Amino acid sequence: MGLRLFFGWLAMAAALYAQAAEPVRLRLVTDEWRPYEYVEHGQVKGYSIDKLRAVLRNMDVELVLPTSSIPWKRLLAVLAAGEADVAVNGALLEADRSYLRFPATPLTDTHWRMFMRRAEAASYKSRADLEGKTAGLVHGWAYVPAINDFIRDHGRAVVSYDQHSNFRRLLAGQVDYVIEERHVGQHLINRAGWQDGIAMAPAPGEMARFYALFSRKTVSAELVERFDTALKAFQGSAEDLALRQRYGIAPP
């Protein structure tokens, strides 16, 4: 009897050890925001994606990648429902804390600029030049508060489904300027061949910090704290700098 109990305990201990040793897996959901995150030929790529994957790898956490992207508004709903575990490049908004967990350390520092028709961009000096003008925005995106306040008080906005539609509206004269992250905007212009029609305004823009987003429904606070520690260790490392160079992301 004693021997049977011993082997029974041993089998149970082995099963528990195997369960504990099983790697943690997080399901990614992603938007299209080149060069930070995008899907190309069924492969998820981008600076923020590769950085997230590297940090999780250092934690022995597997990242399960999707084969397609979805719009940002739907992405947030998927995280809220617990149908995915993690996403990248979200603004730190108090309203989202009811269904998301945020690490303390930002994943990406972004720089937002004004994009205009090339003939008008050269004369742009400050935000005062945009008084009464129409901005192109993307539905569901969180913009820098200073920009939101300016548009509310001194201008108007036309909302598009995505950033490609925004820039097409700009070329068509339906909006006067588009607000976009500098690398994203320039990447889009270069890919579409719009260099002759659209330019980034020379005046300084606004900086915003974006974070990894974890579903509160499926990811523990302890794992997010571990991620924050690992992310701090990764920031500015040789691997981080190599990722920036690969995707053309200037240092902050």
C-alpha cells in the first residue's frame, strides 16, 4: 500500500511539474500601422511587434501570432472579451483600465506631425496656421490631448476608417491636413508614391508614449509586472537598436 501511494504521489508530482513547466502563451491581436505593426503575406512584422516578441522571449513566454490584422476599434473589443491577450501601441487611457492592464514602461515613443499638400507644407509655421482648417482623423484612435483640444476649439475634423483614406482625402482636397505619427506617415507616403503631393510640415509636433496592452480578462497583474521589468532591461539594448535600424525608427 505504501509503495502504491508513493508512486501515486510521484505521478501526481510529475504531472504538476509538467503543467508548471509548460510555457506561457499569449495570443497577439494587431492593427495595421507600418512600420510599427503590420501583416505582410500572412506574417506579422514591425518594430513594436518584434520588440514585444523579444521581451516575451526573454521571459520564456511564447507569442502566438495572427495571420491577419483588424481595425483598432475591433481590436480593443477582442481584448475586452478575452479573445486575445495582448496588443501593441495603445495610449494609456484611464477609461481603458476597466478591461486592460498596462505596464508602467512604454513600448514605443511616437512623434506626431502634421502632413499637408506639399505646396502648403512649406509655409506652415505653427498650429495657429491651422485655425479654422479641417483635420483628417482615424476612427477610434486616441490622439495627443493638445491636438484634440486644438481641433475642438479652433477647427473641425473629418473621420476616416483608416490612415490610407485620410491621406487620399488630403490629396483630394477634402481635408487640409492629416495628423499622423512621423514614421507611419512617411512610410505610407513612400509606399504609395505620394512624395510629390504630400509632405510633412517642418514645425515640431507632439510626442506620445504608447504601451503594450494586456487583456485584464486573461492576463494576470503579476505577468504584466514581469513584462515591465523585462521591457526596462531591453530598452536601449543592442538588440533594441538593431530593431530600430531594421525598421527605420529614429532613436527617441
